[in-house]
Amino acid sequence: MIEAQELTKRYGATVAVDRLSFQVRPGRVTGFLGPNGAGKSTTIRMILGLDTPTGGRALIAGRPYHRLPYPLREVGALLDAGAVHGGLRAGQHLAWLAASNRLPHARVAAVLDRTGLDAVAGKRIRGFSLGMRQRLGIAAALLGDPQILIFDEPVNGLDPEGIAWIRGLMRALAAEGRTILVSSHLMSEMALTADHLLVIGKGRLLADAGIDEFVRSAGASTLEDAYLRLTQDAVQYRSTEVNR
């Protein structure tokens, strides 16, 4: 389980995350939604120990990230598929990550197979398409066979086949009893993938509910309509065309 307790992050006078509290439970896909600038990425970075909270705390399986002796065994994350050394071969990259967390080398072959990359394990990453890089990032997240997985905009730039594959994978991982948190701006994908939603705006929690409950409580017919109604006062940049 992932838990945020009064999680707060300030940058000078700017409050990016404001006393955020929630739980992400196992066995379901939890969508993490909010407008640009809502604090989603900052929250994820604090969960993963990449940013230090100004107040409150984030816990992974009951412990802060920095107290996990072998983090990849507890939590896997895909934040930026492009943040990989292009000169490395896919298998080399995963083998290095496995060694850093004392994972058996057999896990490299296992995740390459699960993500469909076994045929390109010996190829250099610089030649990978965006879809292949996304798959490699997910392979790295799965390397330690963690019970908790966090994906930040995992379908960005993918073709329909890649989107369908990632959607099916997240559903399958949740069915295995894992905790899945996925941040996305694509309401159509969240409607097909998520069981539960966390919605934030201006760093504050706006909703914590199942999708059906979320849509019904907003008096809307679709997830997109419900989301737009809830977040209309939290959008920082809005074209006048939207309201015409």
C-alpha cells in the first residue's frame, strides 16, 4: 500500500502540495488525476524519495522510501522512459539495475519476456522507438517483482497497440494483488483502466472514489465530464475557446 499523510511541499511562497492524505490499496488500479500544475508529479517524487516533503510523510508498505534496503524489491516506477543511457543495450541496462539491488540475473530474462523485449535485448537503447522505451521502463519497474508499481503518464506518445498493451498489463498486475498507481491526463484511458480515482487540484485532494461513484456524484454521464466539472476551478491555463 502507498500512503500519504498530510503530505506538503512548498517552494518559497508557492505551495505545490497542500496537506495531501490518501491511501492507494492493493488489488486495483488507482488513477491519479489533476490539471497541469496540480502537484501530481511532485507528489510522486516525494513518494519515491526524489523530493523531500516540507511537511507530512509518504509511506511505501509502511516505510519511507529512503528506509527500503532494496527499493526495487518493494516498489517499481516508470517516470521518464527517456532517462536511459542510449549507448547501453537493453539487457545490459536491466542487468545493471538488477545488480544494484542484488536481484538474480534470471529476473532480467523474465521481465524482457513479459514486456515483449526479449528479441531486442542485445540492441542499443538509442535505436528504440518511444514505445520500446516505455516497455523497457516498465521492465525495469518489474525487475524486483515488487508489490507496488507507480506509472507516470505511461501511454504518452504510444500507438493504439502500445496503449492497449500497457492497459492490459496494468489490469493484470492489479489482478495479481499488486498496488498500482497511474498518473494520466487521458480520461478515455482512465475510464477503461482504473478502478479507483484520486483527483487533486492546486495541491489539494478533490476526490477519492471509485469511478462509478465519482461520475455519479458529479451528476455527469462520463468520466471526462465529471473530471472537468470537479477541476474547473483548479485549471491554471484555460483558453477562451474551451468555454464557447
